[in-house]
Amino acid sequence: MANTRLSTVPEDRLKALVDAANQDPAAFKKVSRAVTVCQGGFLNATYIRDRNPVMIDEPPQLLGTDTTPNPSEHVLAALGACLSVGYMANATAMGIAVEELRLELEGDIDISPVWGVRRETPPDQVAGFTEIRVKAHIKADMTPEQERELHERTLRWSPVANTLRNPVRVVAELNP
Amino acid sequence: MANTRLSTVPEDRLKALVDAANQDPAAFKKVSRAVTVCQGGFLNATYIRDRNPVMIDEPPQLLGTDTTPNPSEHVLAALGACLSVGYMANATAMGIAVEELRLELEGDIDISPVWGVRRETPPDQVAGFTEIRVKAHIKADMTPEQERELHERTLRWSPVANTLRNPVRVVAELNP
């Protein structure tokens, strides 16, 4: 364990979380909430619980001030963080000490509809990410079989990976 | 315009962006990139272009240090910001001055699989957001017809709303 460079996830608390989910899985159905407030132009602050707001902007070529990455880039960040949490959690449960964990992500997106402003966009044009590729690099002492299981469990159950893979119903109202 | 409280999107640059997309829509096919690095436990830093890293954590009940919202909450922030950008862009193109813009978001999620650690999770269990509800509040001088068009265009073409509504292919490799 001398080379372990990452602080670990507490095993006992992870086990307690799994025990609680087994006891009462219905209690793990949650509603996440957020409030986004436009700060002017394309800069937005999103308030979640009592945390500092998540600031999201657009780059100059998309008419923003580039103070932070843009909305689609934040989706990549959410996926990267979610997969990292999954690898760490599953590694902990499997007794694998992770020394380093880094993920490279890239996503294909066609922004030619210009948010709906471009009237000439073909009606069948696809907007949003179509494919996201991830290369995860984990330095840890594990067998090829453990590596395979770690990867499969993480991918299968990552909340954000599933949010992206599966169609999510988005219901929106303006000035309800 | 005396009551306009939000700084606006530059109309001429928005029109130039649409003209460029009409001239060469293929040039608007982009690849977004991000690198996520685990900082230890469930805290992650995601590096995007040369911007400050996007920090994503987990709350204490999910064994994190709660320094920022968690991955799924960041997905809500990305959606809120993307819709806000869409409303502002389309309002600008339609000559509508927006005084205030705020979005309330909530998403249903079942976290009982505990990232794949819970071996007893039913194999058909759905992970990730299943439904996200949005209430947008826009203060602006516009007709009901304009309001309807503004909403429809924004929803139809929002990159993040489409990323969520449509199935995205997520291809991941571990230690390739």
C-alpha cells in the first residue's frame, strides 16, 4: 500500500450504504433539484442545495465570456466524475487500492442549429451529443479479471452514464 | 427597454454565427474534450480547454466531502444553463428583451444500485435520471404566440436537452 497516492473511500461506510439499500431500496429513490439564474448574456449560475453556485458560460466563438466551460462540456465533466466515483467505489468494495485514476473523454456534437436560431436547420438534424468516448486509466494492483469486473460494474451502474445512454423524459414549461 | 435588467446577446454576432452555419454547416460538427482526474475519494477535477477545472464531489451521505454538487446535480446545472442560453439566443433573434430568466429543475433518480457495489441490485433496475422537469420563468414583453415559439425553438434545439432525451452511445475502455 506504500504507493497508494489517492485517499480512499471508507469501506465501512460504503458497506453500510449497501446494507441500507438492501434494507429499504425505495428510500434510495431521490429527487435532485437545481435553480438556474441567468446572469446576463450566456452566463448562468445554478444553485444546488446550499453549495456555491455552479457557473456555466459559453466560449467567445459562441458569444459567451468563457469564464467557465460550456453546458455540453459540463456534461462531459459530470460523466467523468461519475465514472471516477464508480471506479473508486467498486475498487474499494473489491479490495483494490487505486494509485491513480484519470479519464479522457470526447464527445461528438453538431452545433449547426445555433440553439434553434438558425431557421434553415433541416428538421431531422440531430442536436446534442451522439457519441461519447471514454478512456479510463487506472493504476492499481489488480488481475485482468478484476479489471474487467471493475470496468463492467462501473459502466453498467454509473448514474450519469445511464442518464446519457437511456432516453430521459424532459418535460419543460415556460411561465407555467 | 428601461426595465431590461439582463445584459443582452450581441445581435450582429448571433446573425453572423447563423450565416456561418448556413455557409458551411459541416464546420459546426465539433468534438468536445475533457480530462477528469480523481483527487482522492469521490472528489474529481475535470480539465476542459484552458479553463479552471470543474470540481465535482459527492455529499456526505454518499461518502463525499460535499465541496461542490455531485455528478447528477451537475447534469441538471448543464441542462439549466443550456436552456437559458437557448432562451436568450432565440429571444435576441426574435427581438424580445429579457428582463429576468430563472429555471427550476428537478430530476427523478434511483441510487439504490450504489454505483454497482450493491450485488443484490435487480438486473433490470434503471439507473440514472428517468424524468427531468423544468419550469422556466421569463420576464419579458412578448405575445403569447412569441412565448410559444420561443419555448418550442429552445426546447427542440437545446444541445443538452437533446443529449438527455436521445440515447447517446457511450463507449468506454479501461486501461486501453
